[in-house]
Amino acid sequence: MSLQGSLDTFALADVLRLLASTAKSGRLDVVGSRSAGQLWLVDGRLVAGEAELNQDLPDVVFELLRSDEGDFEFRAGEVHDEPGEQQDVDDVISAAEQLLGTWREIEAVVPHLGCRVEITAELPVDEVTIDRSRWGHLVAIGEGRSVGELGSRLGLGEFKVSQLVKELVDEGLVEVADASGGEPEVPVDDWARADVALGEGAEGADAGGVLGDLVDGDTVAADLDEVVRNELEDDSAGEQGSRDVALDEELLGSAGDHDYLVDTEEAALPEQFPGSEDVNAGANPFAHDPVTG
């Protein structure tokens, strides 16, 4: 079974809580406007994740939470080669949201990776003590480079290198130039480009009343759309083939339009989902590349 949708209509935190409430196992692929990554769940609990240079679950979820736009797809049954200890979804989201609050403070000083960082020409104090680690950071900056280039040189992801630059600014050792201009440099790992393959059905879709009924505050609403719930709880779907459920325009229309999702014996999928004539048109921009993947 595959479950897909768009982040601008269904927030990542709500997607994770939905999967947790239905005790699903599989891999959640996310390609957002700021980052891309993957999360693995077992019985509704997080066991592994990858995003940018991060594998710690709160860090991974933090990276993915920064994207307000993008697409996601859940692939049931996918397992991680080396799963870690199971962690509660709400606990991981809470820790990630704390990091998000710290990021807002960092972002005020380092808005994006395209900012240029330079060693200050004049210290604000008469004397400064620099330890070995700080000296290495200053050498890496040299005559000046972008924050993104500094991160690549030091092997740090966006959060860590931006946090480092803010600390150096607070210590009066460096200055951030061109902080108000330029486009963000968002590094996305090669594995993300090659392996995160998302369906195109949810792109540009308006969730309407379907997604609005899925989540009520921080908990999944009791009146979750019956069609979606039946699909999520149908363990026999894996034996009879993949069934794609997009949490956007694919489920619009009257209840009778979706009988094919309930009848698993003889009904074939229609050529067109009701209410989504143009949703699946065009090639999949996230298609898996067998050469690089």
C-alpha cells in the first residue's frame, strides 16, 4: 500500500501522527522545499531516519519540518537495514520542534547558506582566547567563503554550520555579509535525489474537506475519512498488489465514487480518479534513476 500527498495541505507532523495512530510499518519519503529525507516506522514507532548529514531522529524530523511545501509518500512494508531503538512519534516531534525554535534564533543571524562569512577586521575587545577547535574553524573560513561552502569543508549540515557561524558572530570573531540577499543554497544528498521517488498525484492539489477532517489539533480525528482508514487497516492489500491513496484530490467526489477502494475482490482501479482529471498527467519528476540509485 502507498499513501501520498503534499506537505502544503497535510503537515509532516500530522502525517507521522496518522501513521502512528494506525500502527503502520514502512518508510516515509519526503521531498520538501528546504530538504529531503526518509523515516522508517515499525508498528507506528520511529526506528530510523536520514536527512542531509543527519541520522539522529529528532535532527532528521527537524530538517524535514522546516519545509512547508513539498511531497511525501509512505511505502508500507519497507524496512531499514539497521533499525535503531523504537521511539514514540510524539516525543521525536517534540524534540524536533525545540530544535526548530533554536533554528529561528540562528536564522536571524544566518538567513541562508548563501551568506558570506568573513573574519572580522577589528575585534570588539582587546583580547580573545581561541582554542584549537575555534582556530580550525577560522582557518576553514580563511579569506571568506559562503556558509554552505564552510559546511562542506567542515562536513557539517545546514543546522550545525549555521549554529557555528552564529557562535562565531556572538564571539566577535566573524561577520556575516550579504545576509539579506541571494537565494538559499539547500544541499540535498545524492541518495535523496536518487532514492526518494514520490508520486505526482498530490502536486498542486487542494485538500478541500478530506484532509481537514483527518487531524484535529495534535490528535487524529475520530471521523477519519472511512475510505482512507479502510485502506490503512487493510493488511491484505500487500497480497493483492499496491493500492495508491493520495491524500488530496484523488479522494474527492461522492462516497459511491470510491467503492473500488473497498472491494478488494474484483473491482479494478478506474482509469481516472473522480475529481482529479489532471492530477496524474505528466511524467514523474521524482522517478527512481536505476543508474544513480
